[in-house]
Amino acid sequence: MSFRHVSVNREDRIMWIILSRPEVLNALNRGLWHELYQALDLAEKDEDTRVAVITGSGRAFSAGDDIKEVASFENPSDIRDFLLNNAAPAVLKIIELPKPVIAAVNGLAYGGGCEIAMVCDLVVASETALFAVPEARIGAYPPVASAIGAYILGKLNTSMMALTGEPITAKEAERIGLVNMVVPERELRNAVKELAEKIMLSPPTSIRAVKRILNKRFQREDLEQAIMQLISLLETEEGKEGHRAFIEKRLPKWIAEK
């Protein structure tokens, strides 16, 4: 299987899935979301893979959804396709994969990038990493964080991130439970590898059972409802204005303020 937007390689029973659009900070377009799903599916089916790792190329983990692509959609069906047929399947694949998935956050993780890390089983971050879910600032909102963030981080921590959109450091992310471990940038890969090796001391059957029970509170319907709410927001005038303003590098003019 060949990939354009991700790089995949297996080393010592660990499959490294590298988001590879560094020129746009690994922004998540349709192609990248789809290939992330394919790479995770490959990790699931590969008998020699015990652990999957998601990381980013360049100086970012992922800047989130590709705003320029989303803003270019002219029909509501395009937005629905982007979210329901590309983004949602990749997120669900991380959660439902019977093998553990580690996020190796090498730089900024904003929006969808932060939410990818949020649903991984373990998160190791570089000291230089930053986390944010700033979607509300462009007339949208973070569906994954809103649907299951309170379960992972607690309601108040999730509210602070989602309502303000302010970025937090790796150390702050560790404090609120978004990150398991913070390491110097040069040590990130080795730290993730050591963590994966510790996981692989247990048999796959035990690991599958742990993941299944830990994710039992997650309901697919909750994510689907959250995505439908996001679709509705993106179709409003404020949603469109927020995305235009982002691309034009200006503050949005919300309807209530005009």
C-alpha cells in the first residue's frame, strides 16, 4: 500500500505512522484523514505489529483540520463527506483498534490534532509541544473534545480548553491528564519506544481486554451527534465568516457585532 500524506514503517513490532504534510503543519485534509485510517487498519491487520504510534513530521504533530479545504466546500454534502466519511472513521479507528495507540506529540497539536492525541491510549509529548482546541474562535467547535473530553480530562479542564481556545504547554497538558509523559525533544522517539516495549511485555489478549473495558464509556453515537452539530455550525453565516477570517488573517465579524 502506498501513501501520499503519511509515512508508515515498522520497527521492532512498533508501527510508526507519521503525518506527512509538514509544509502546512500536517493539517488534516481529506487525504490525510483517509490515509490515517488506512495506516491504522494496516497496523491492525499486520500480525507483527503490537503497538501503533502516531506522530508528525517537521515541527508539528498536526495543526488540525485543513481550514482552507473546509472553507472551499461549496455544498453541505462536501462538509458532511469530510467529517463523516474521512475524519470520523479515523478517530473511531484509534479508539476501536484492538492494539494500543500511542501519540508521540512532537510539536503543536491544535484542533483535530489535539483530539487525535486525546483519543489515543497513551500520549508522550516533547517539551516544546503545545495543545489547543480553538475551533470556537472560527465559528466551529471541537466535536471529539466536546463529546468525550469531560470523560478524559474532566468537565472543567475541557471547558477551559474548548471555551477559551487558548493553547497549553506540554507540562500543563500533563497536569490535567491529557499527556502521560513529557520528555526533551531529542528523547521523544526513544521514550515512546521504551513505553511500547513495556506494553509488549503483556500478551495481546490482555491488552485487547484493557482497551475494550477502558473505552466502554465511549459511545459511537455521541461522536456522531457531535459531528452533526459541527456540520450545522459550519453551515451558518458565523461558521462561514469564521473560516473566511482565518484564511484572510483577520478577526471575524460575528453577526451579533455587525
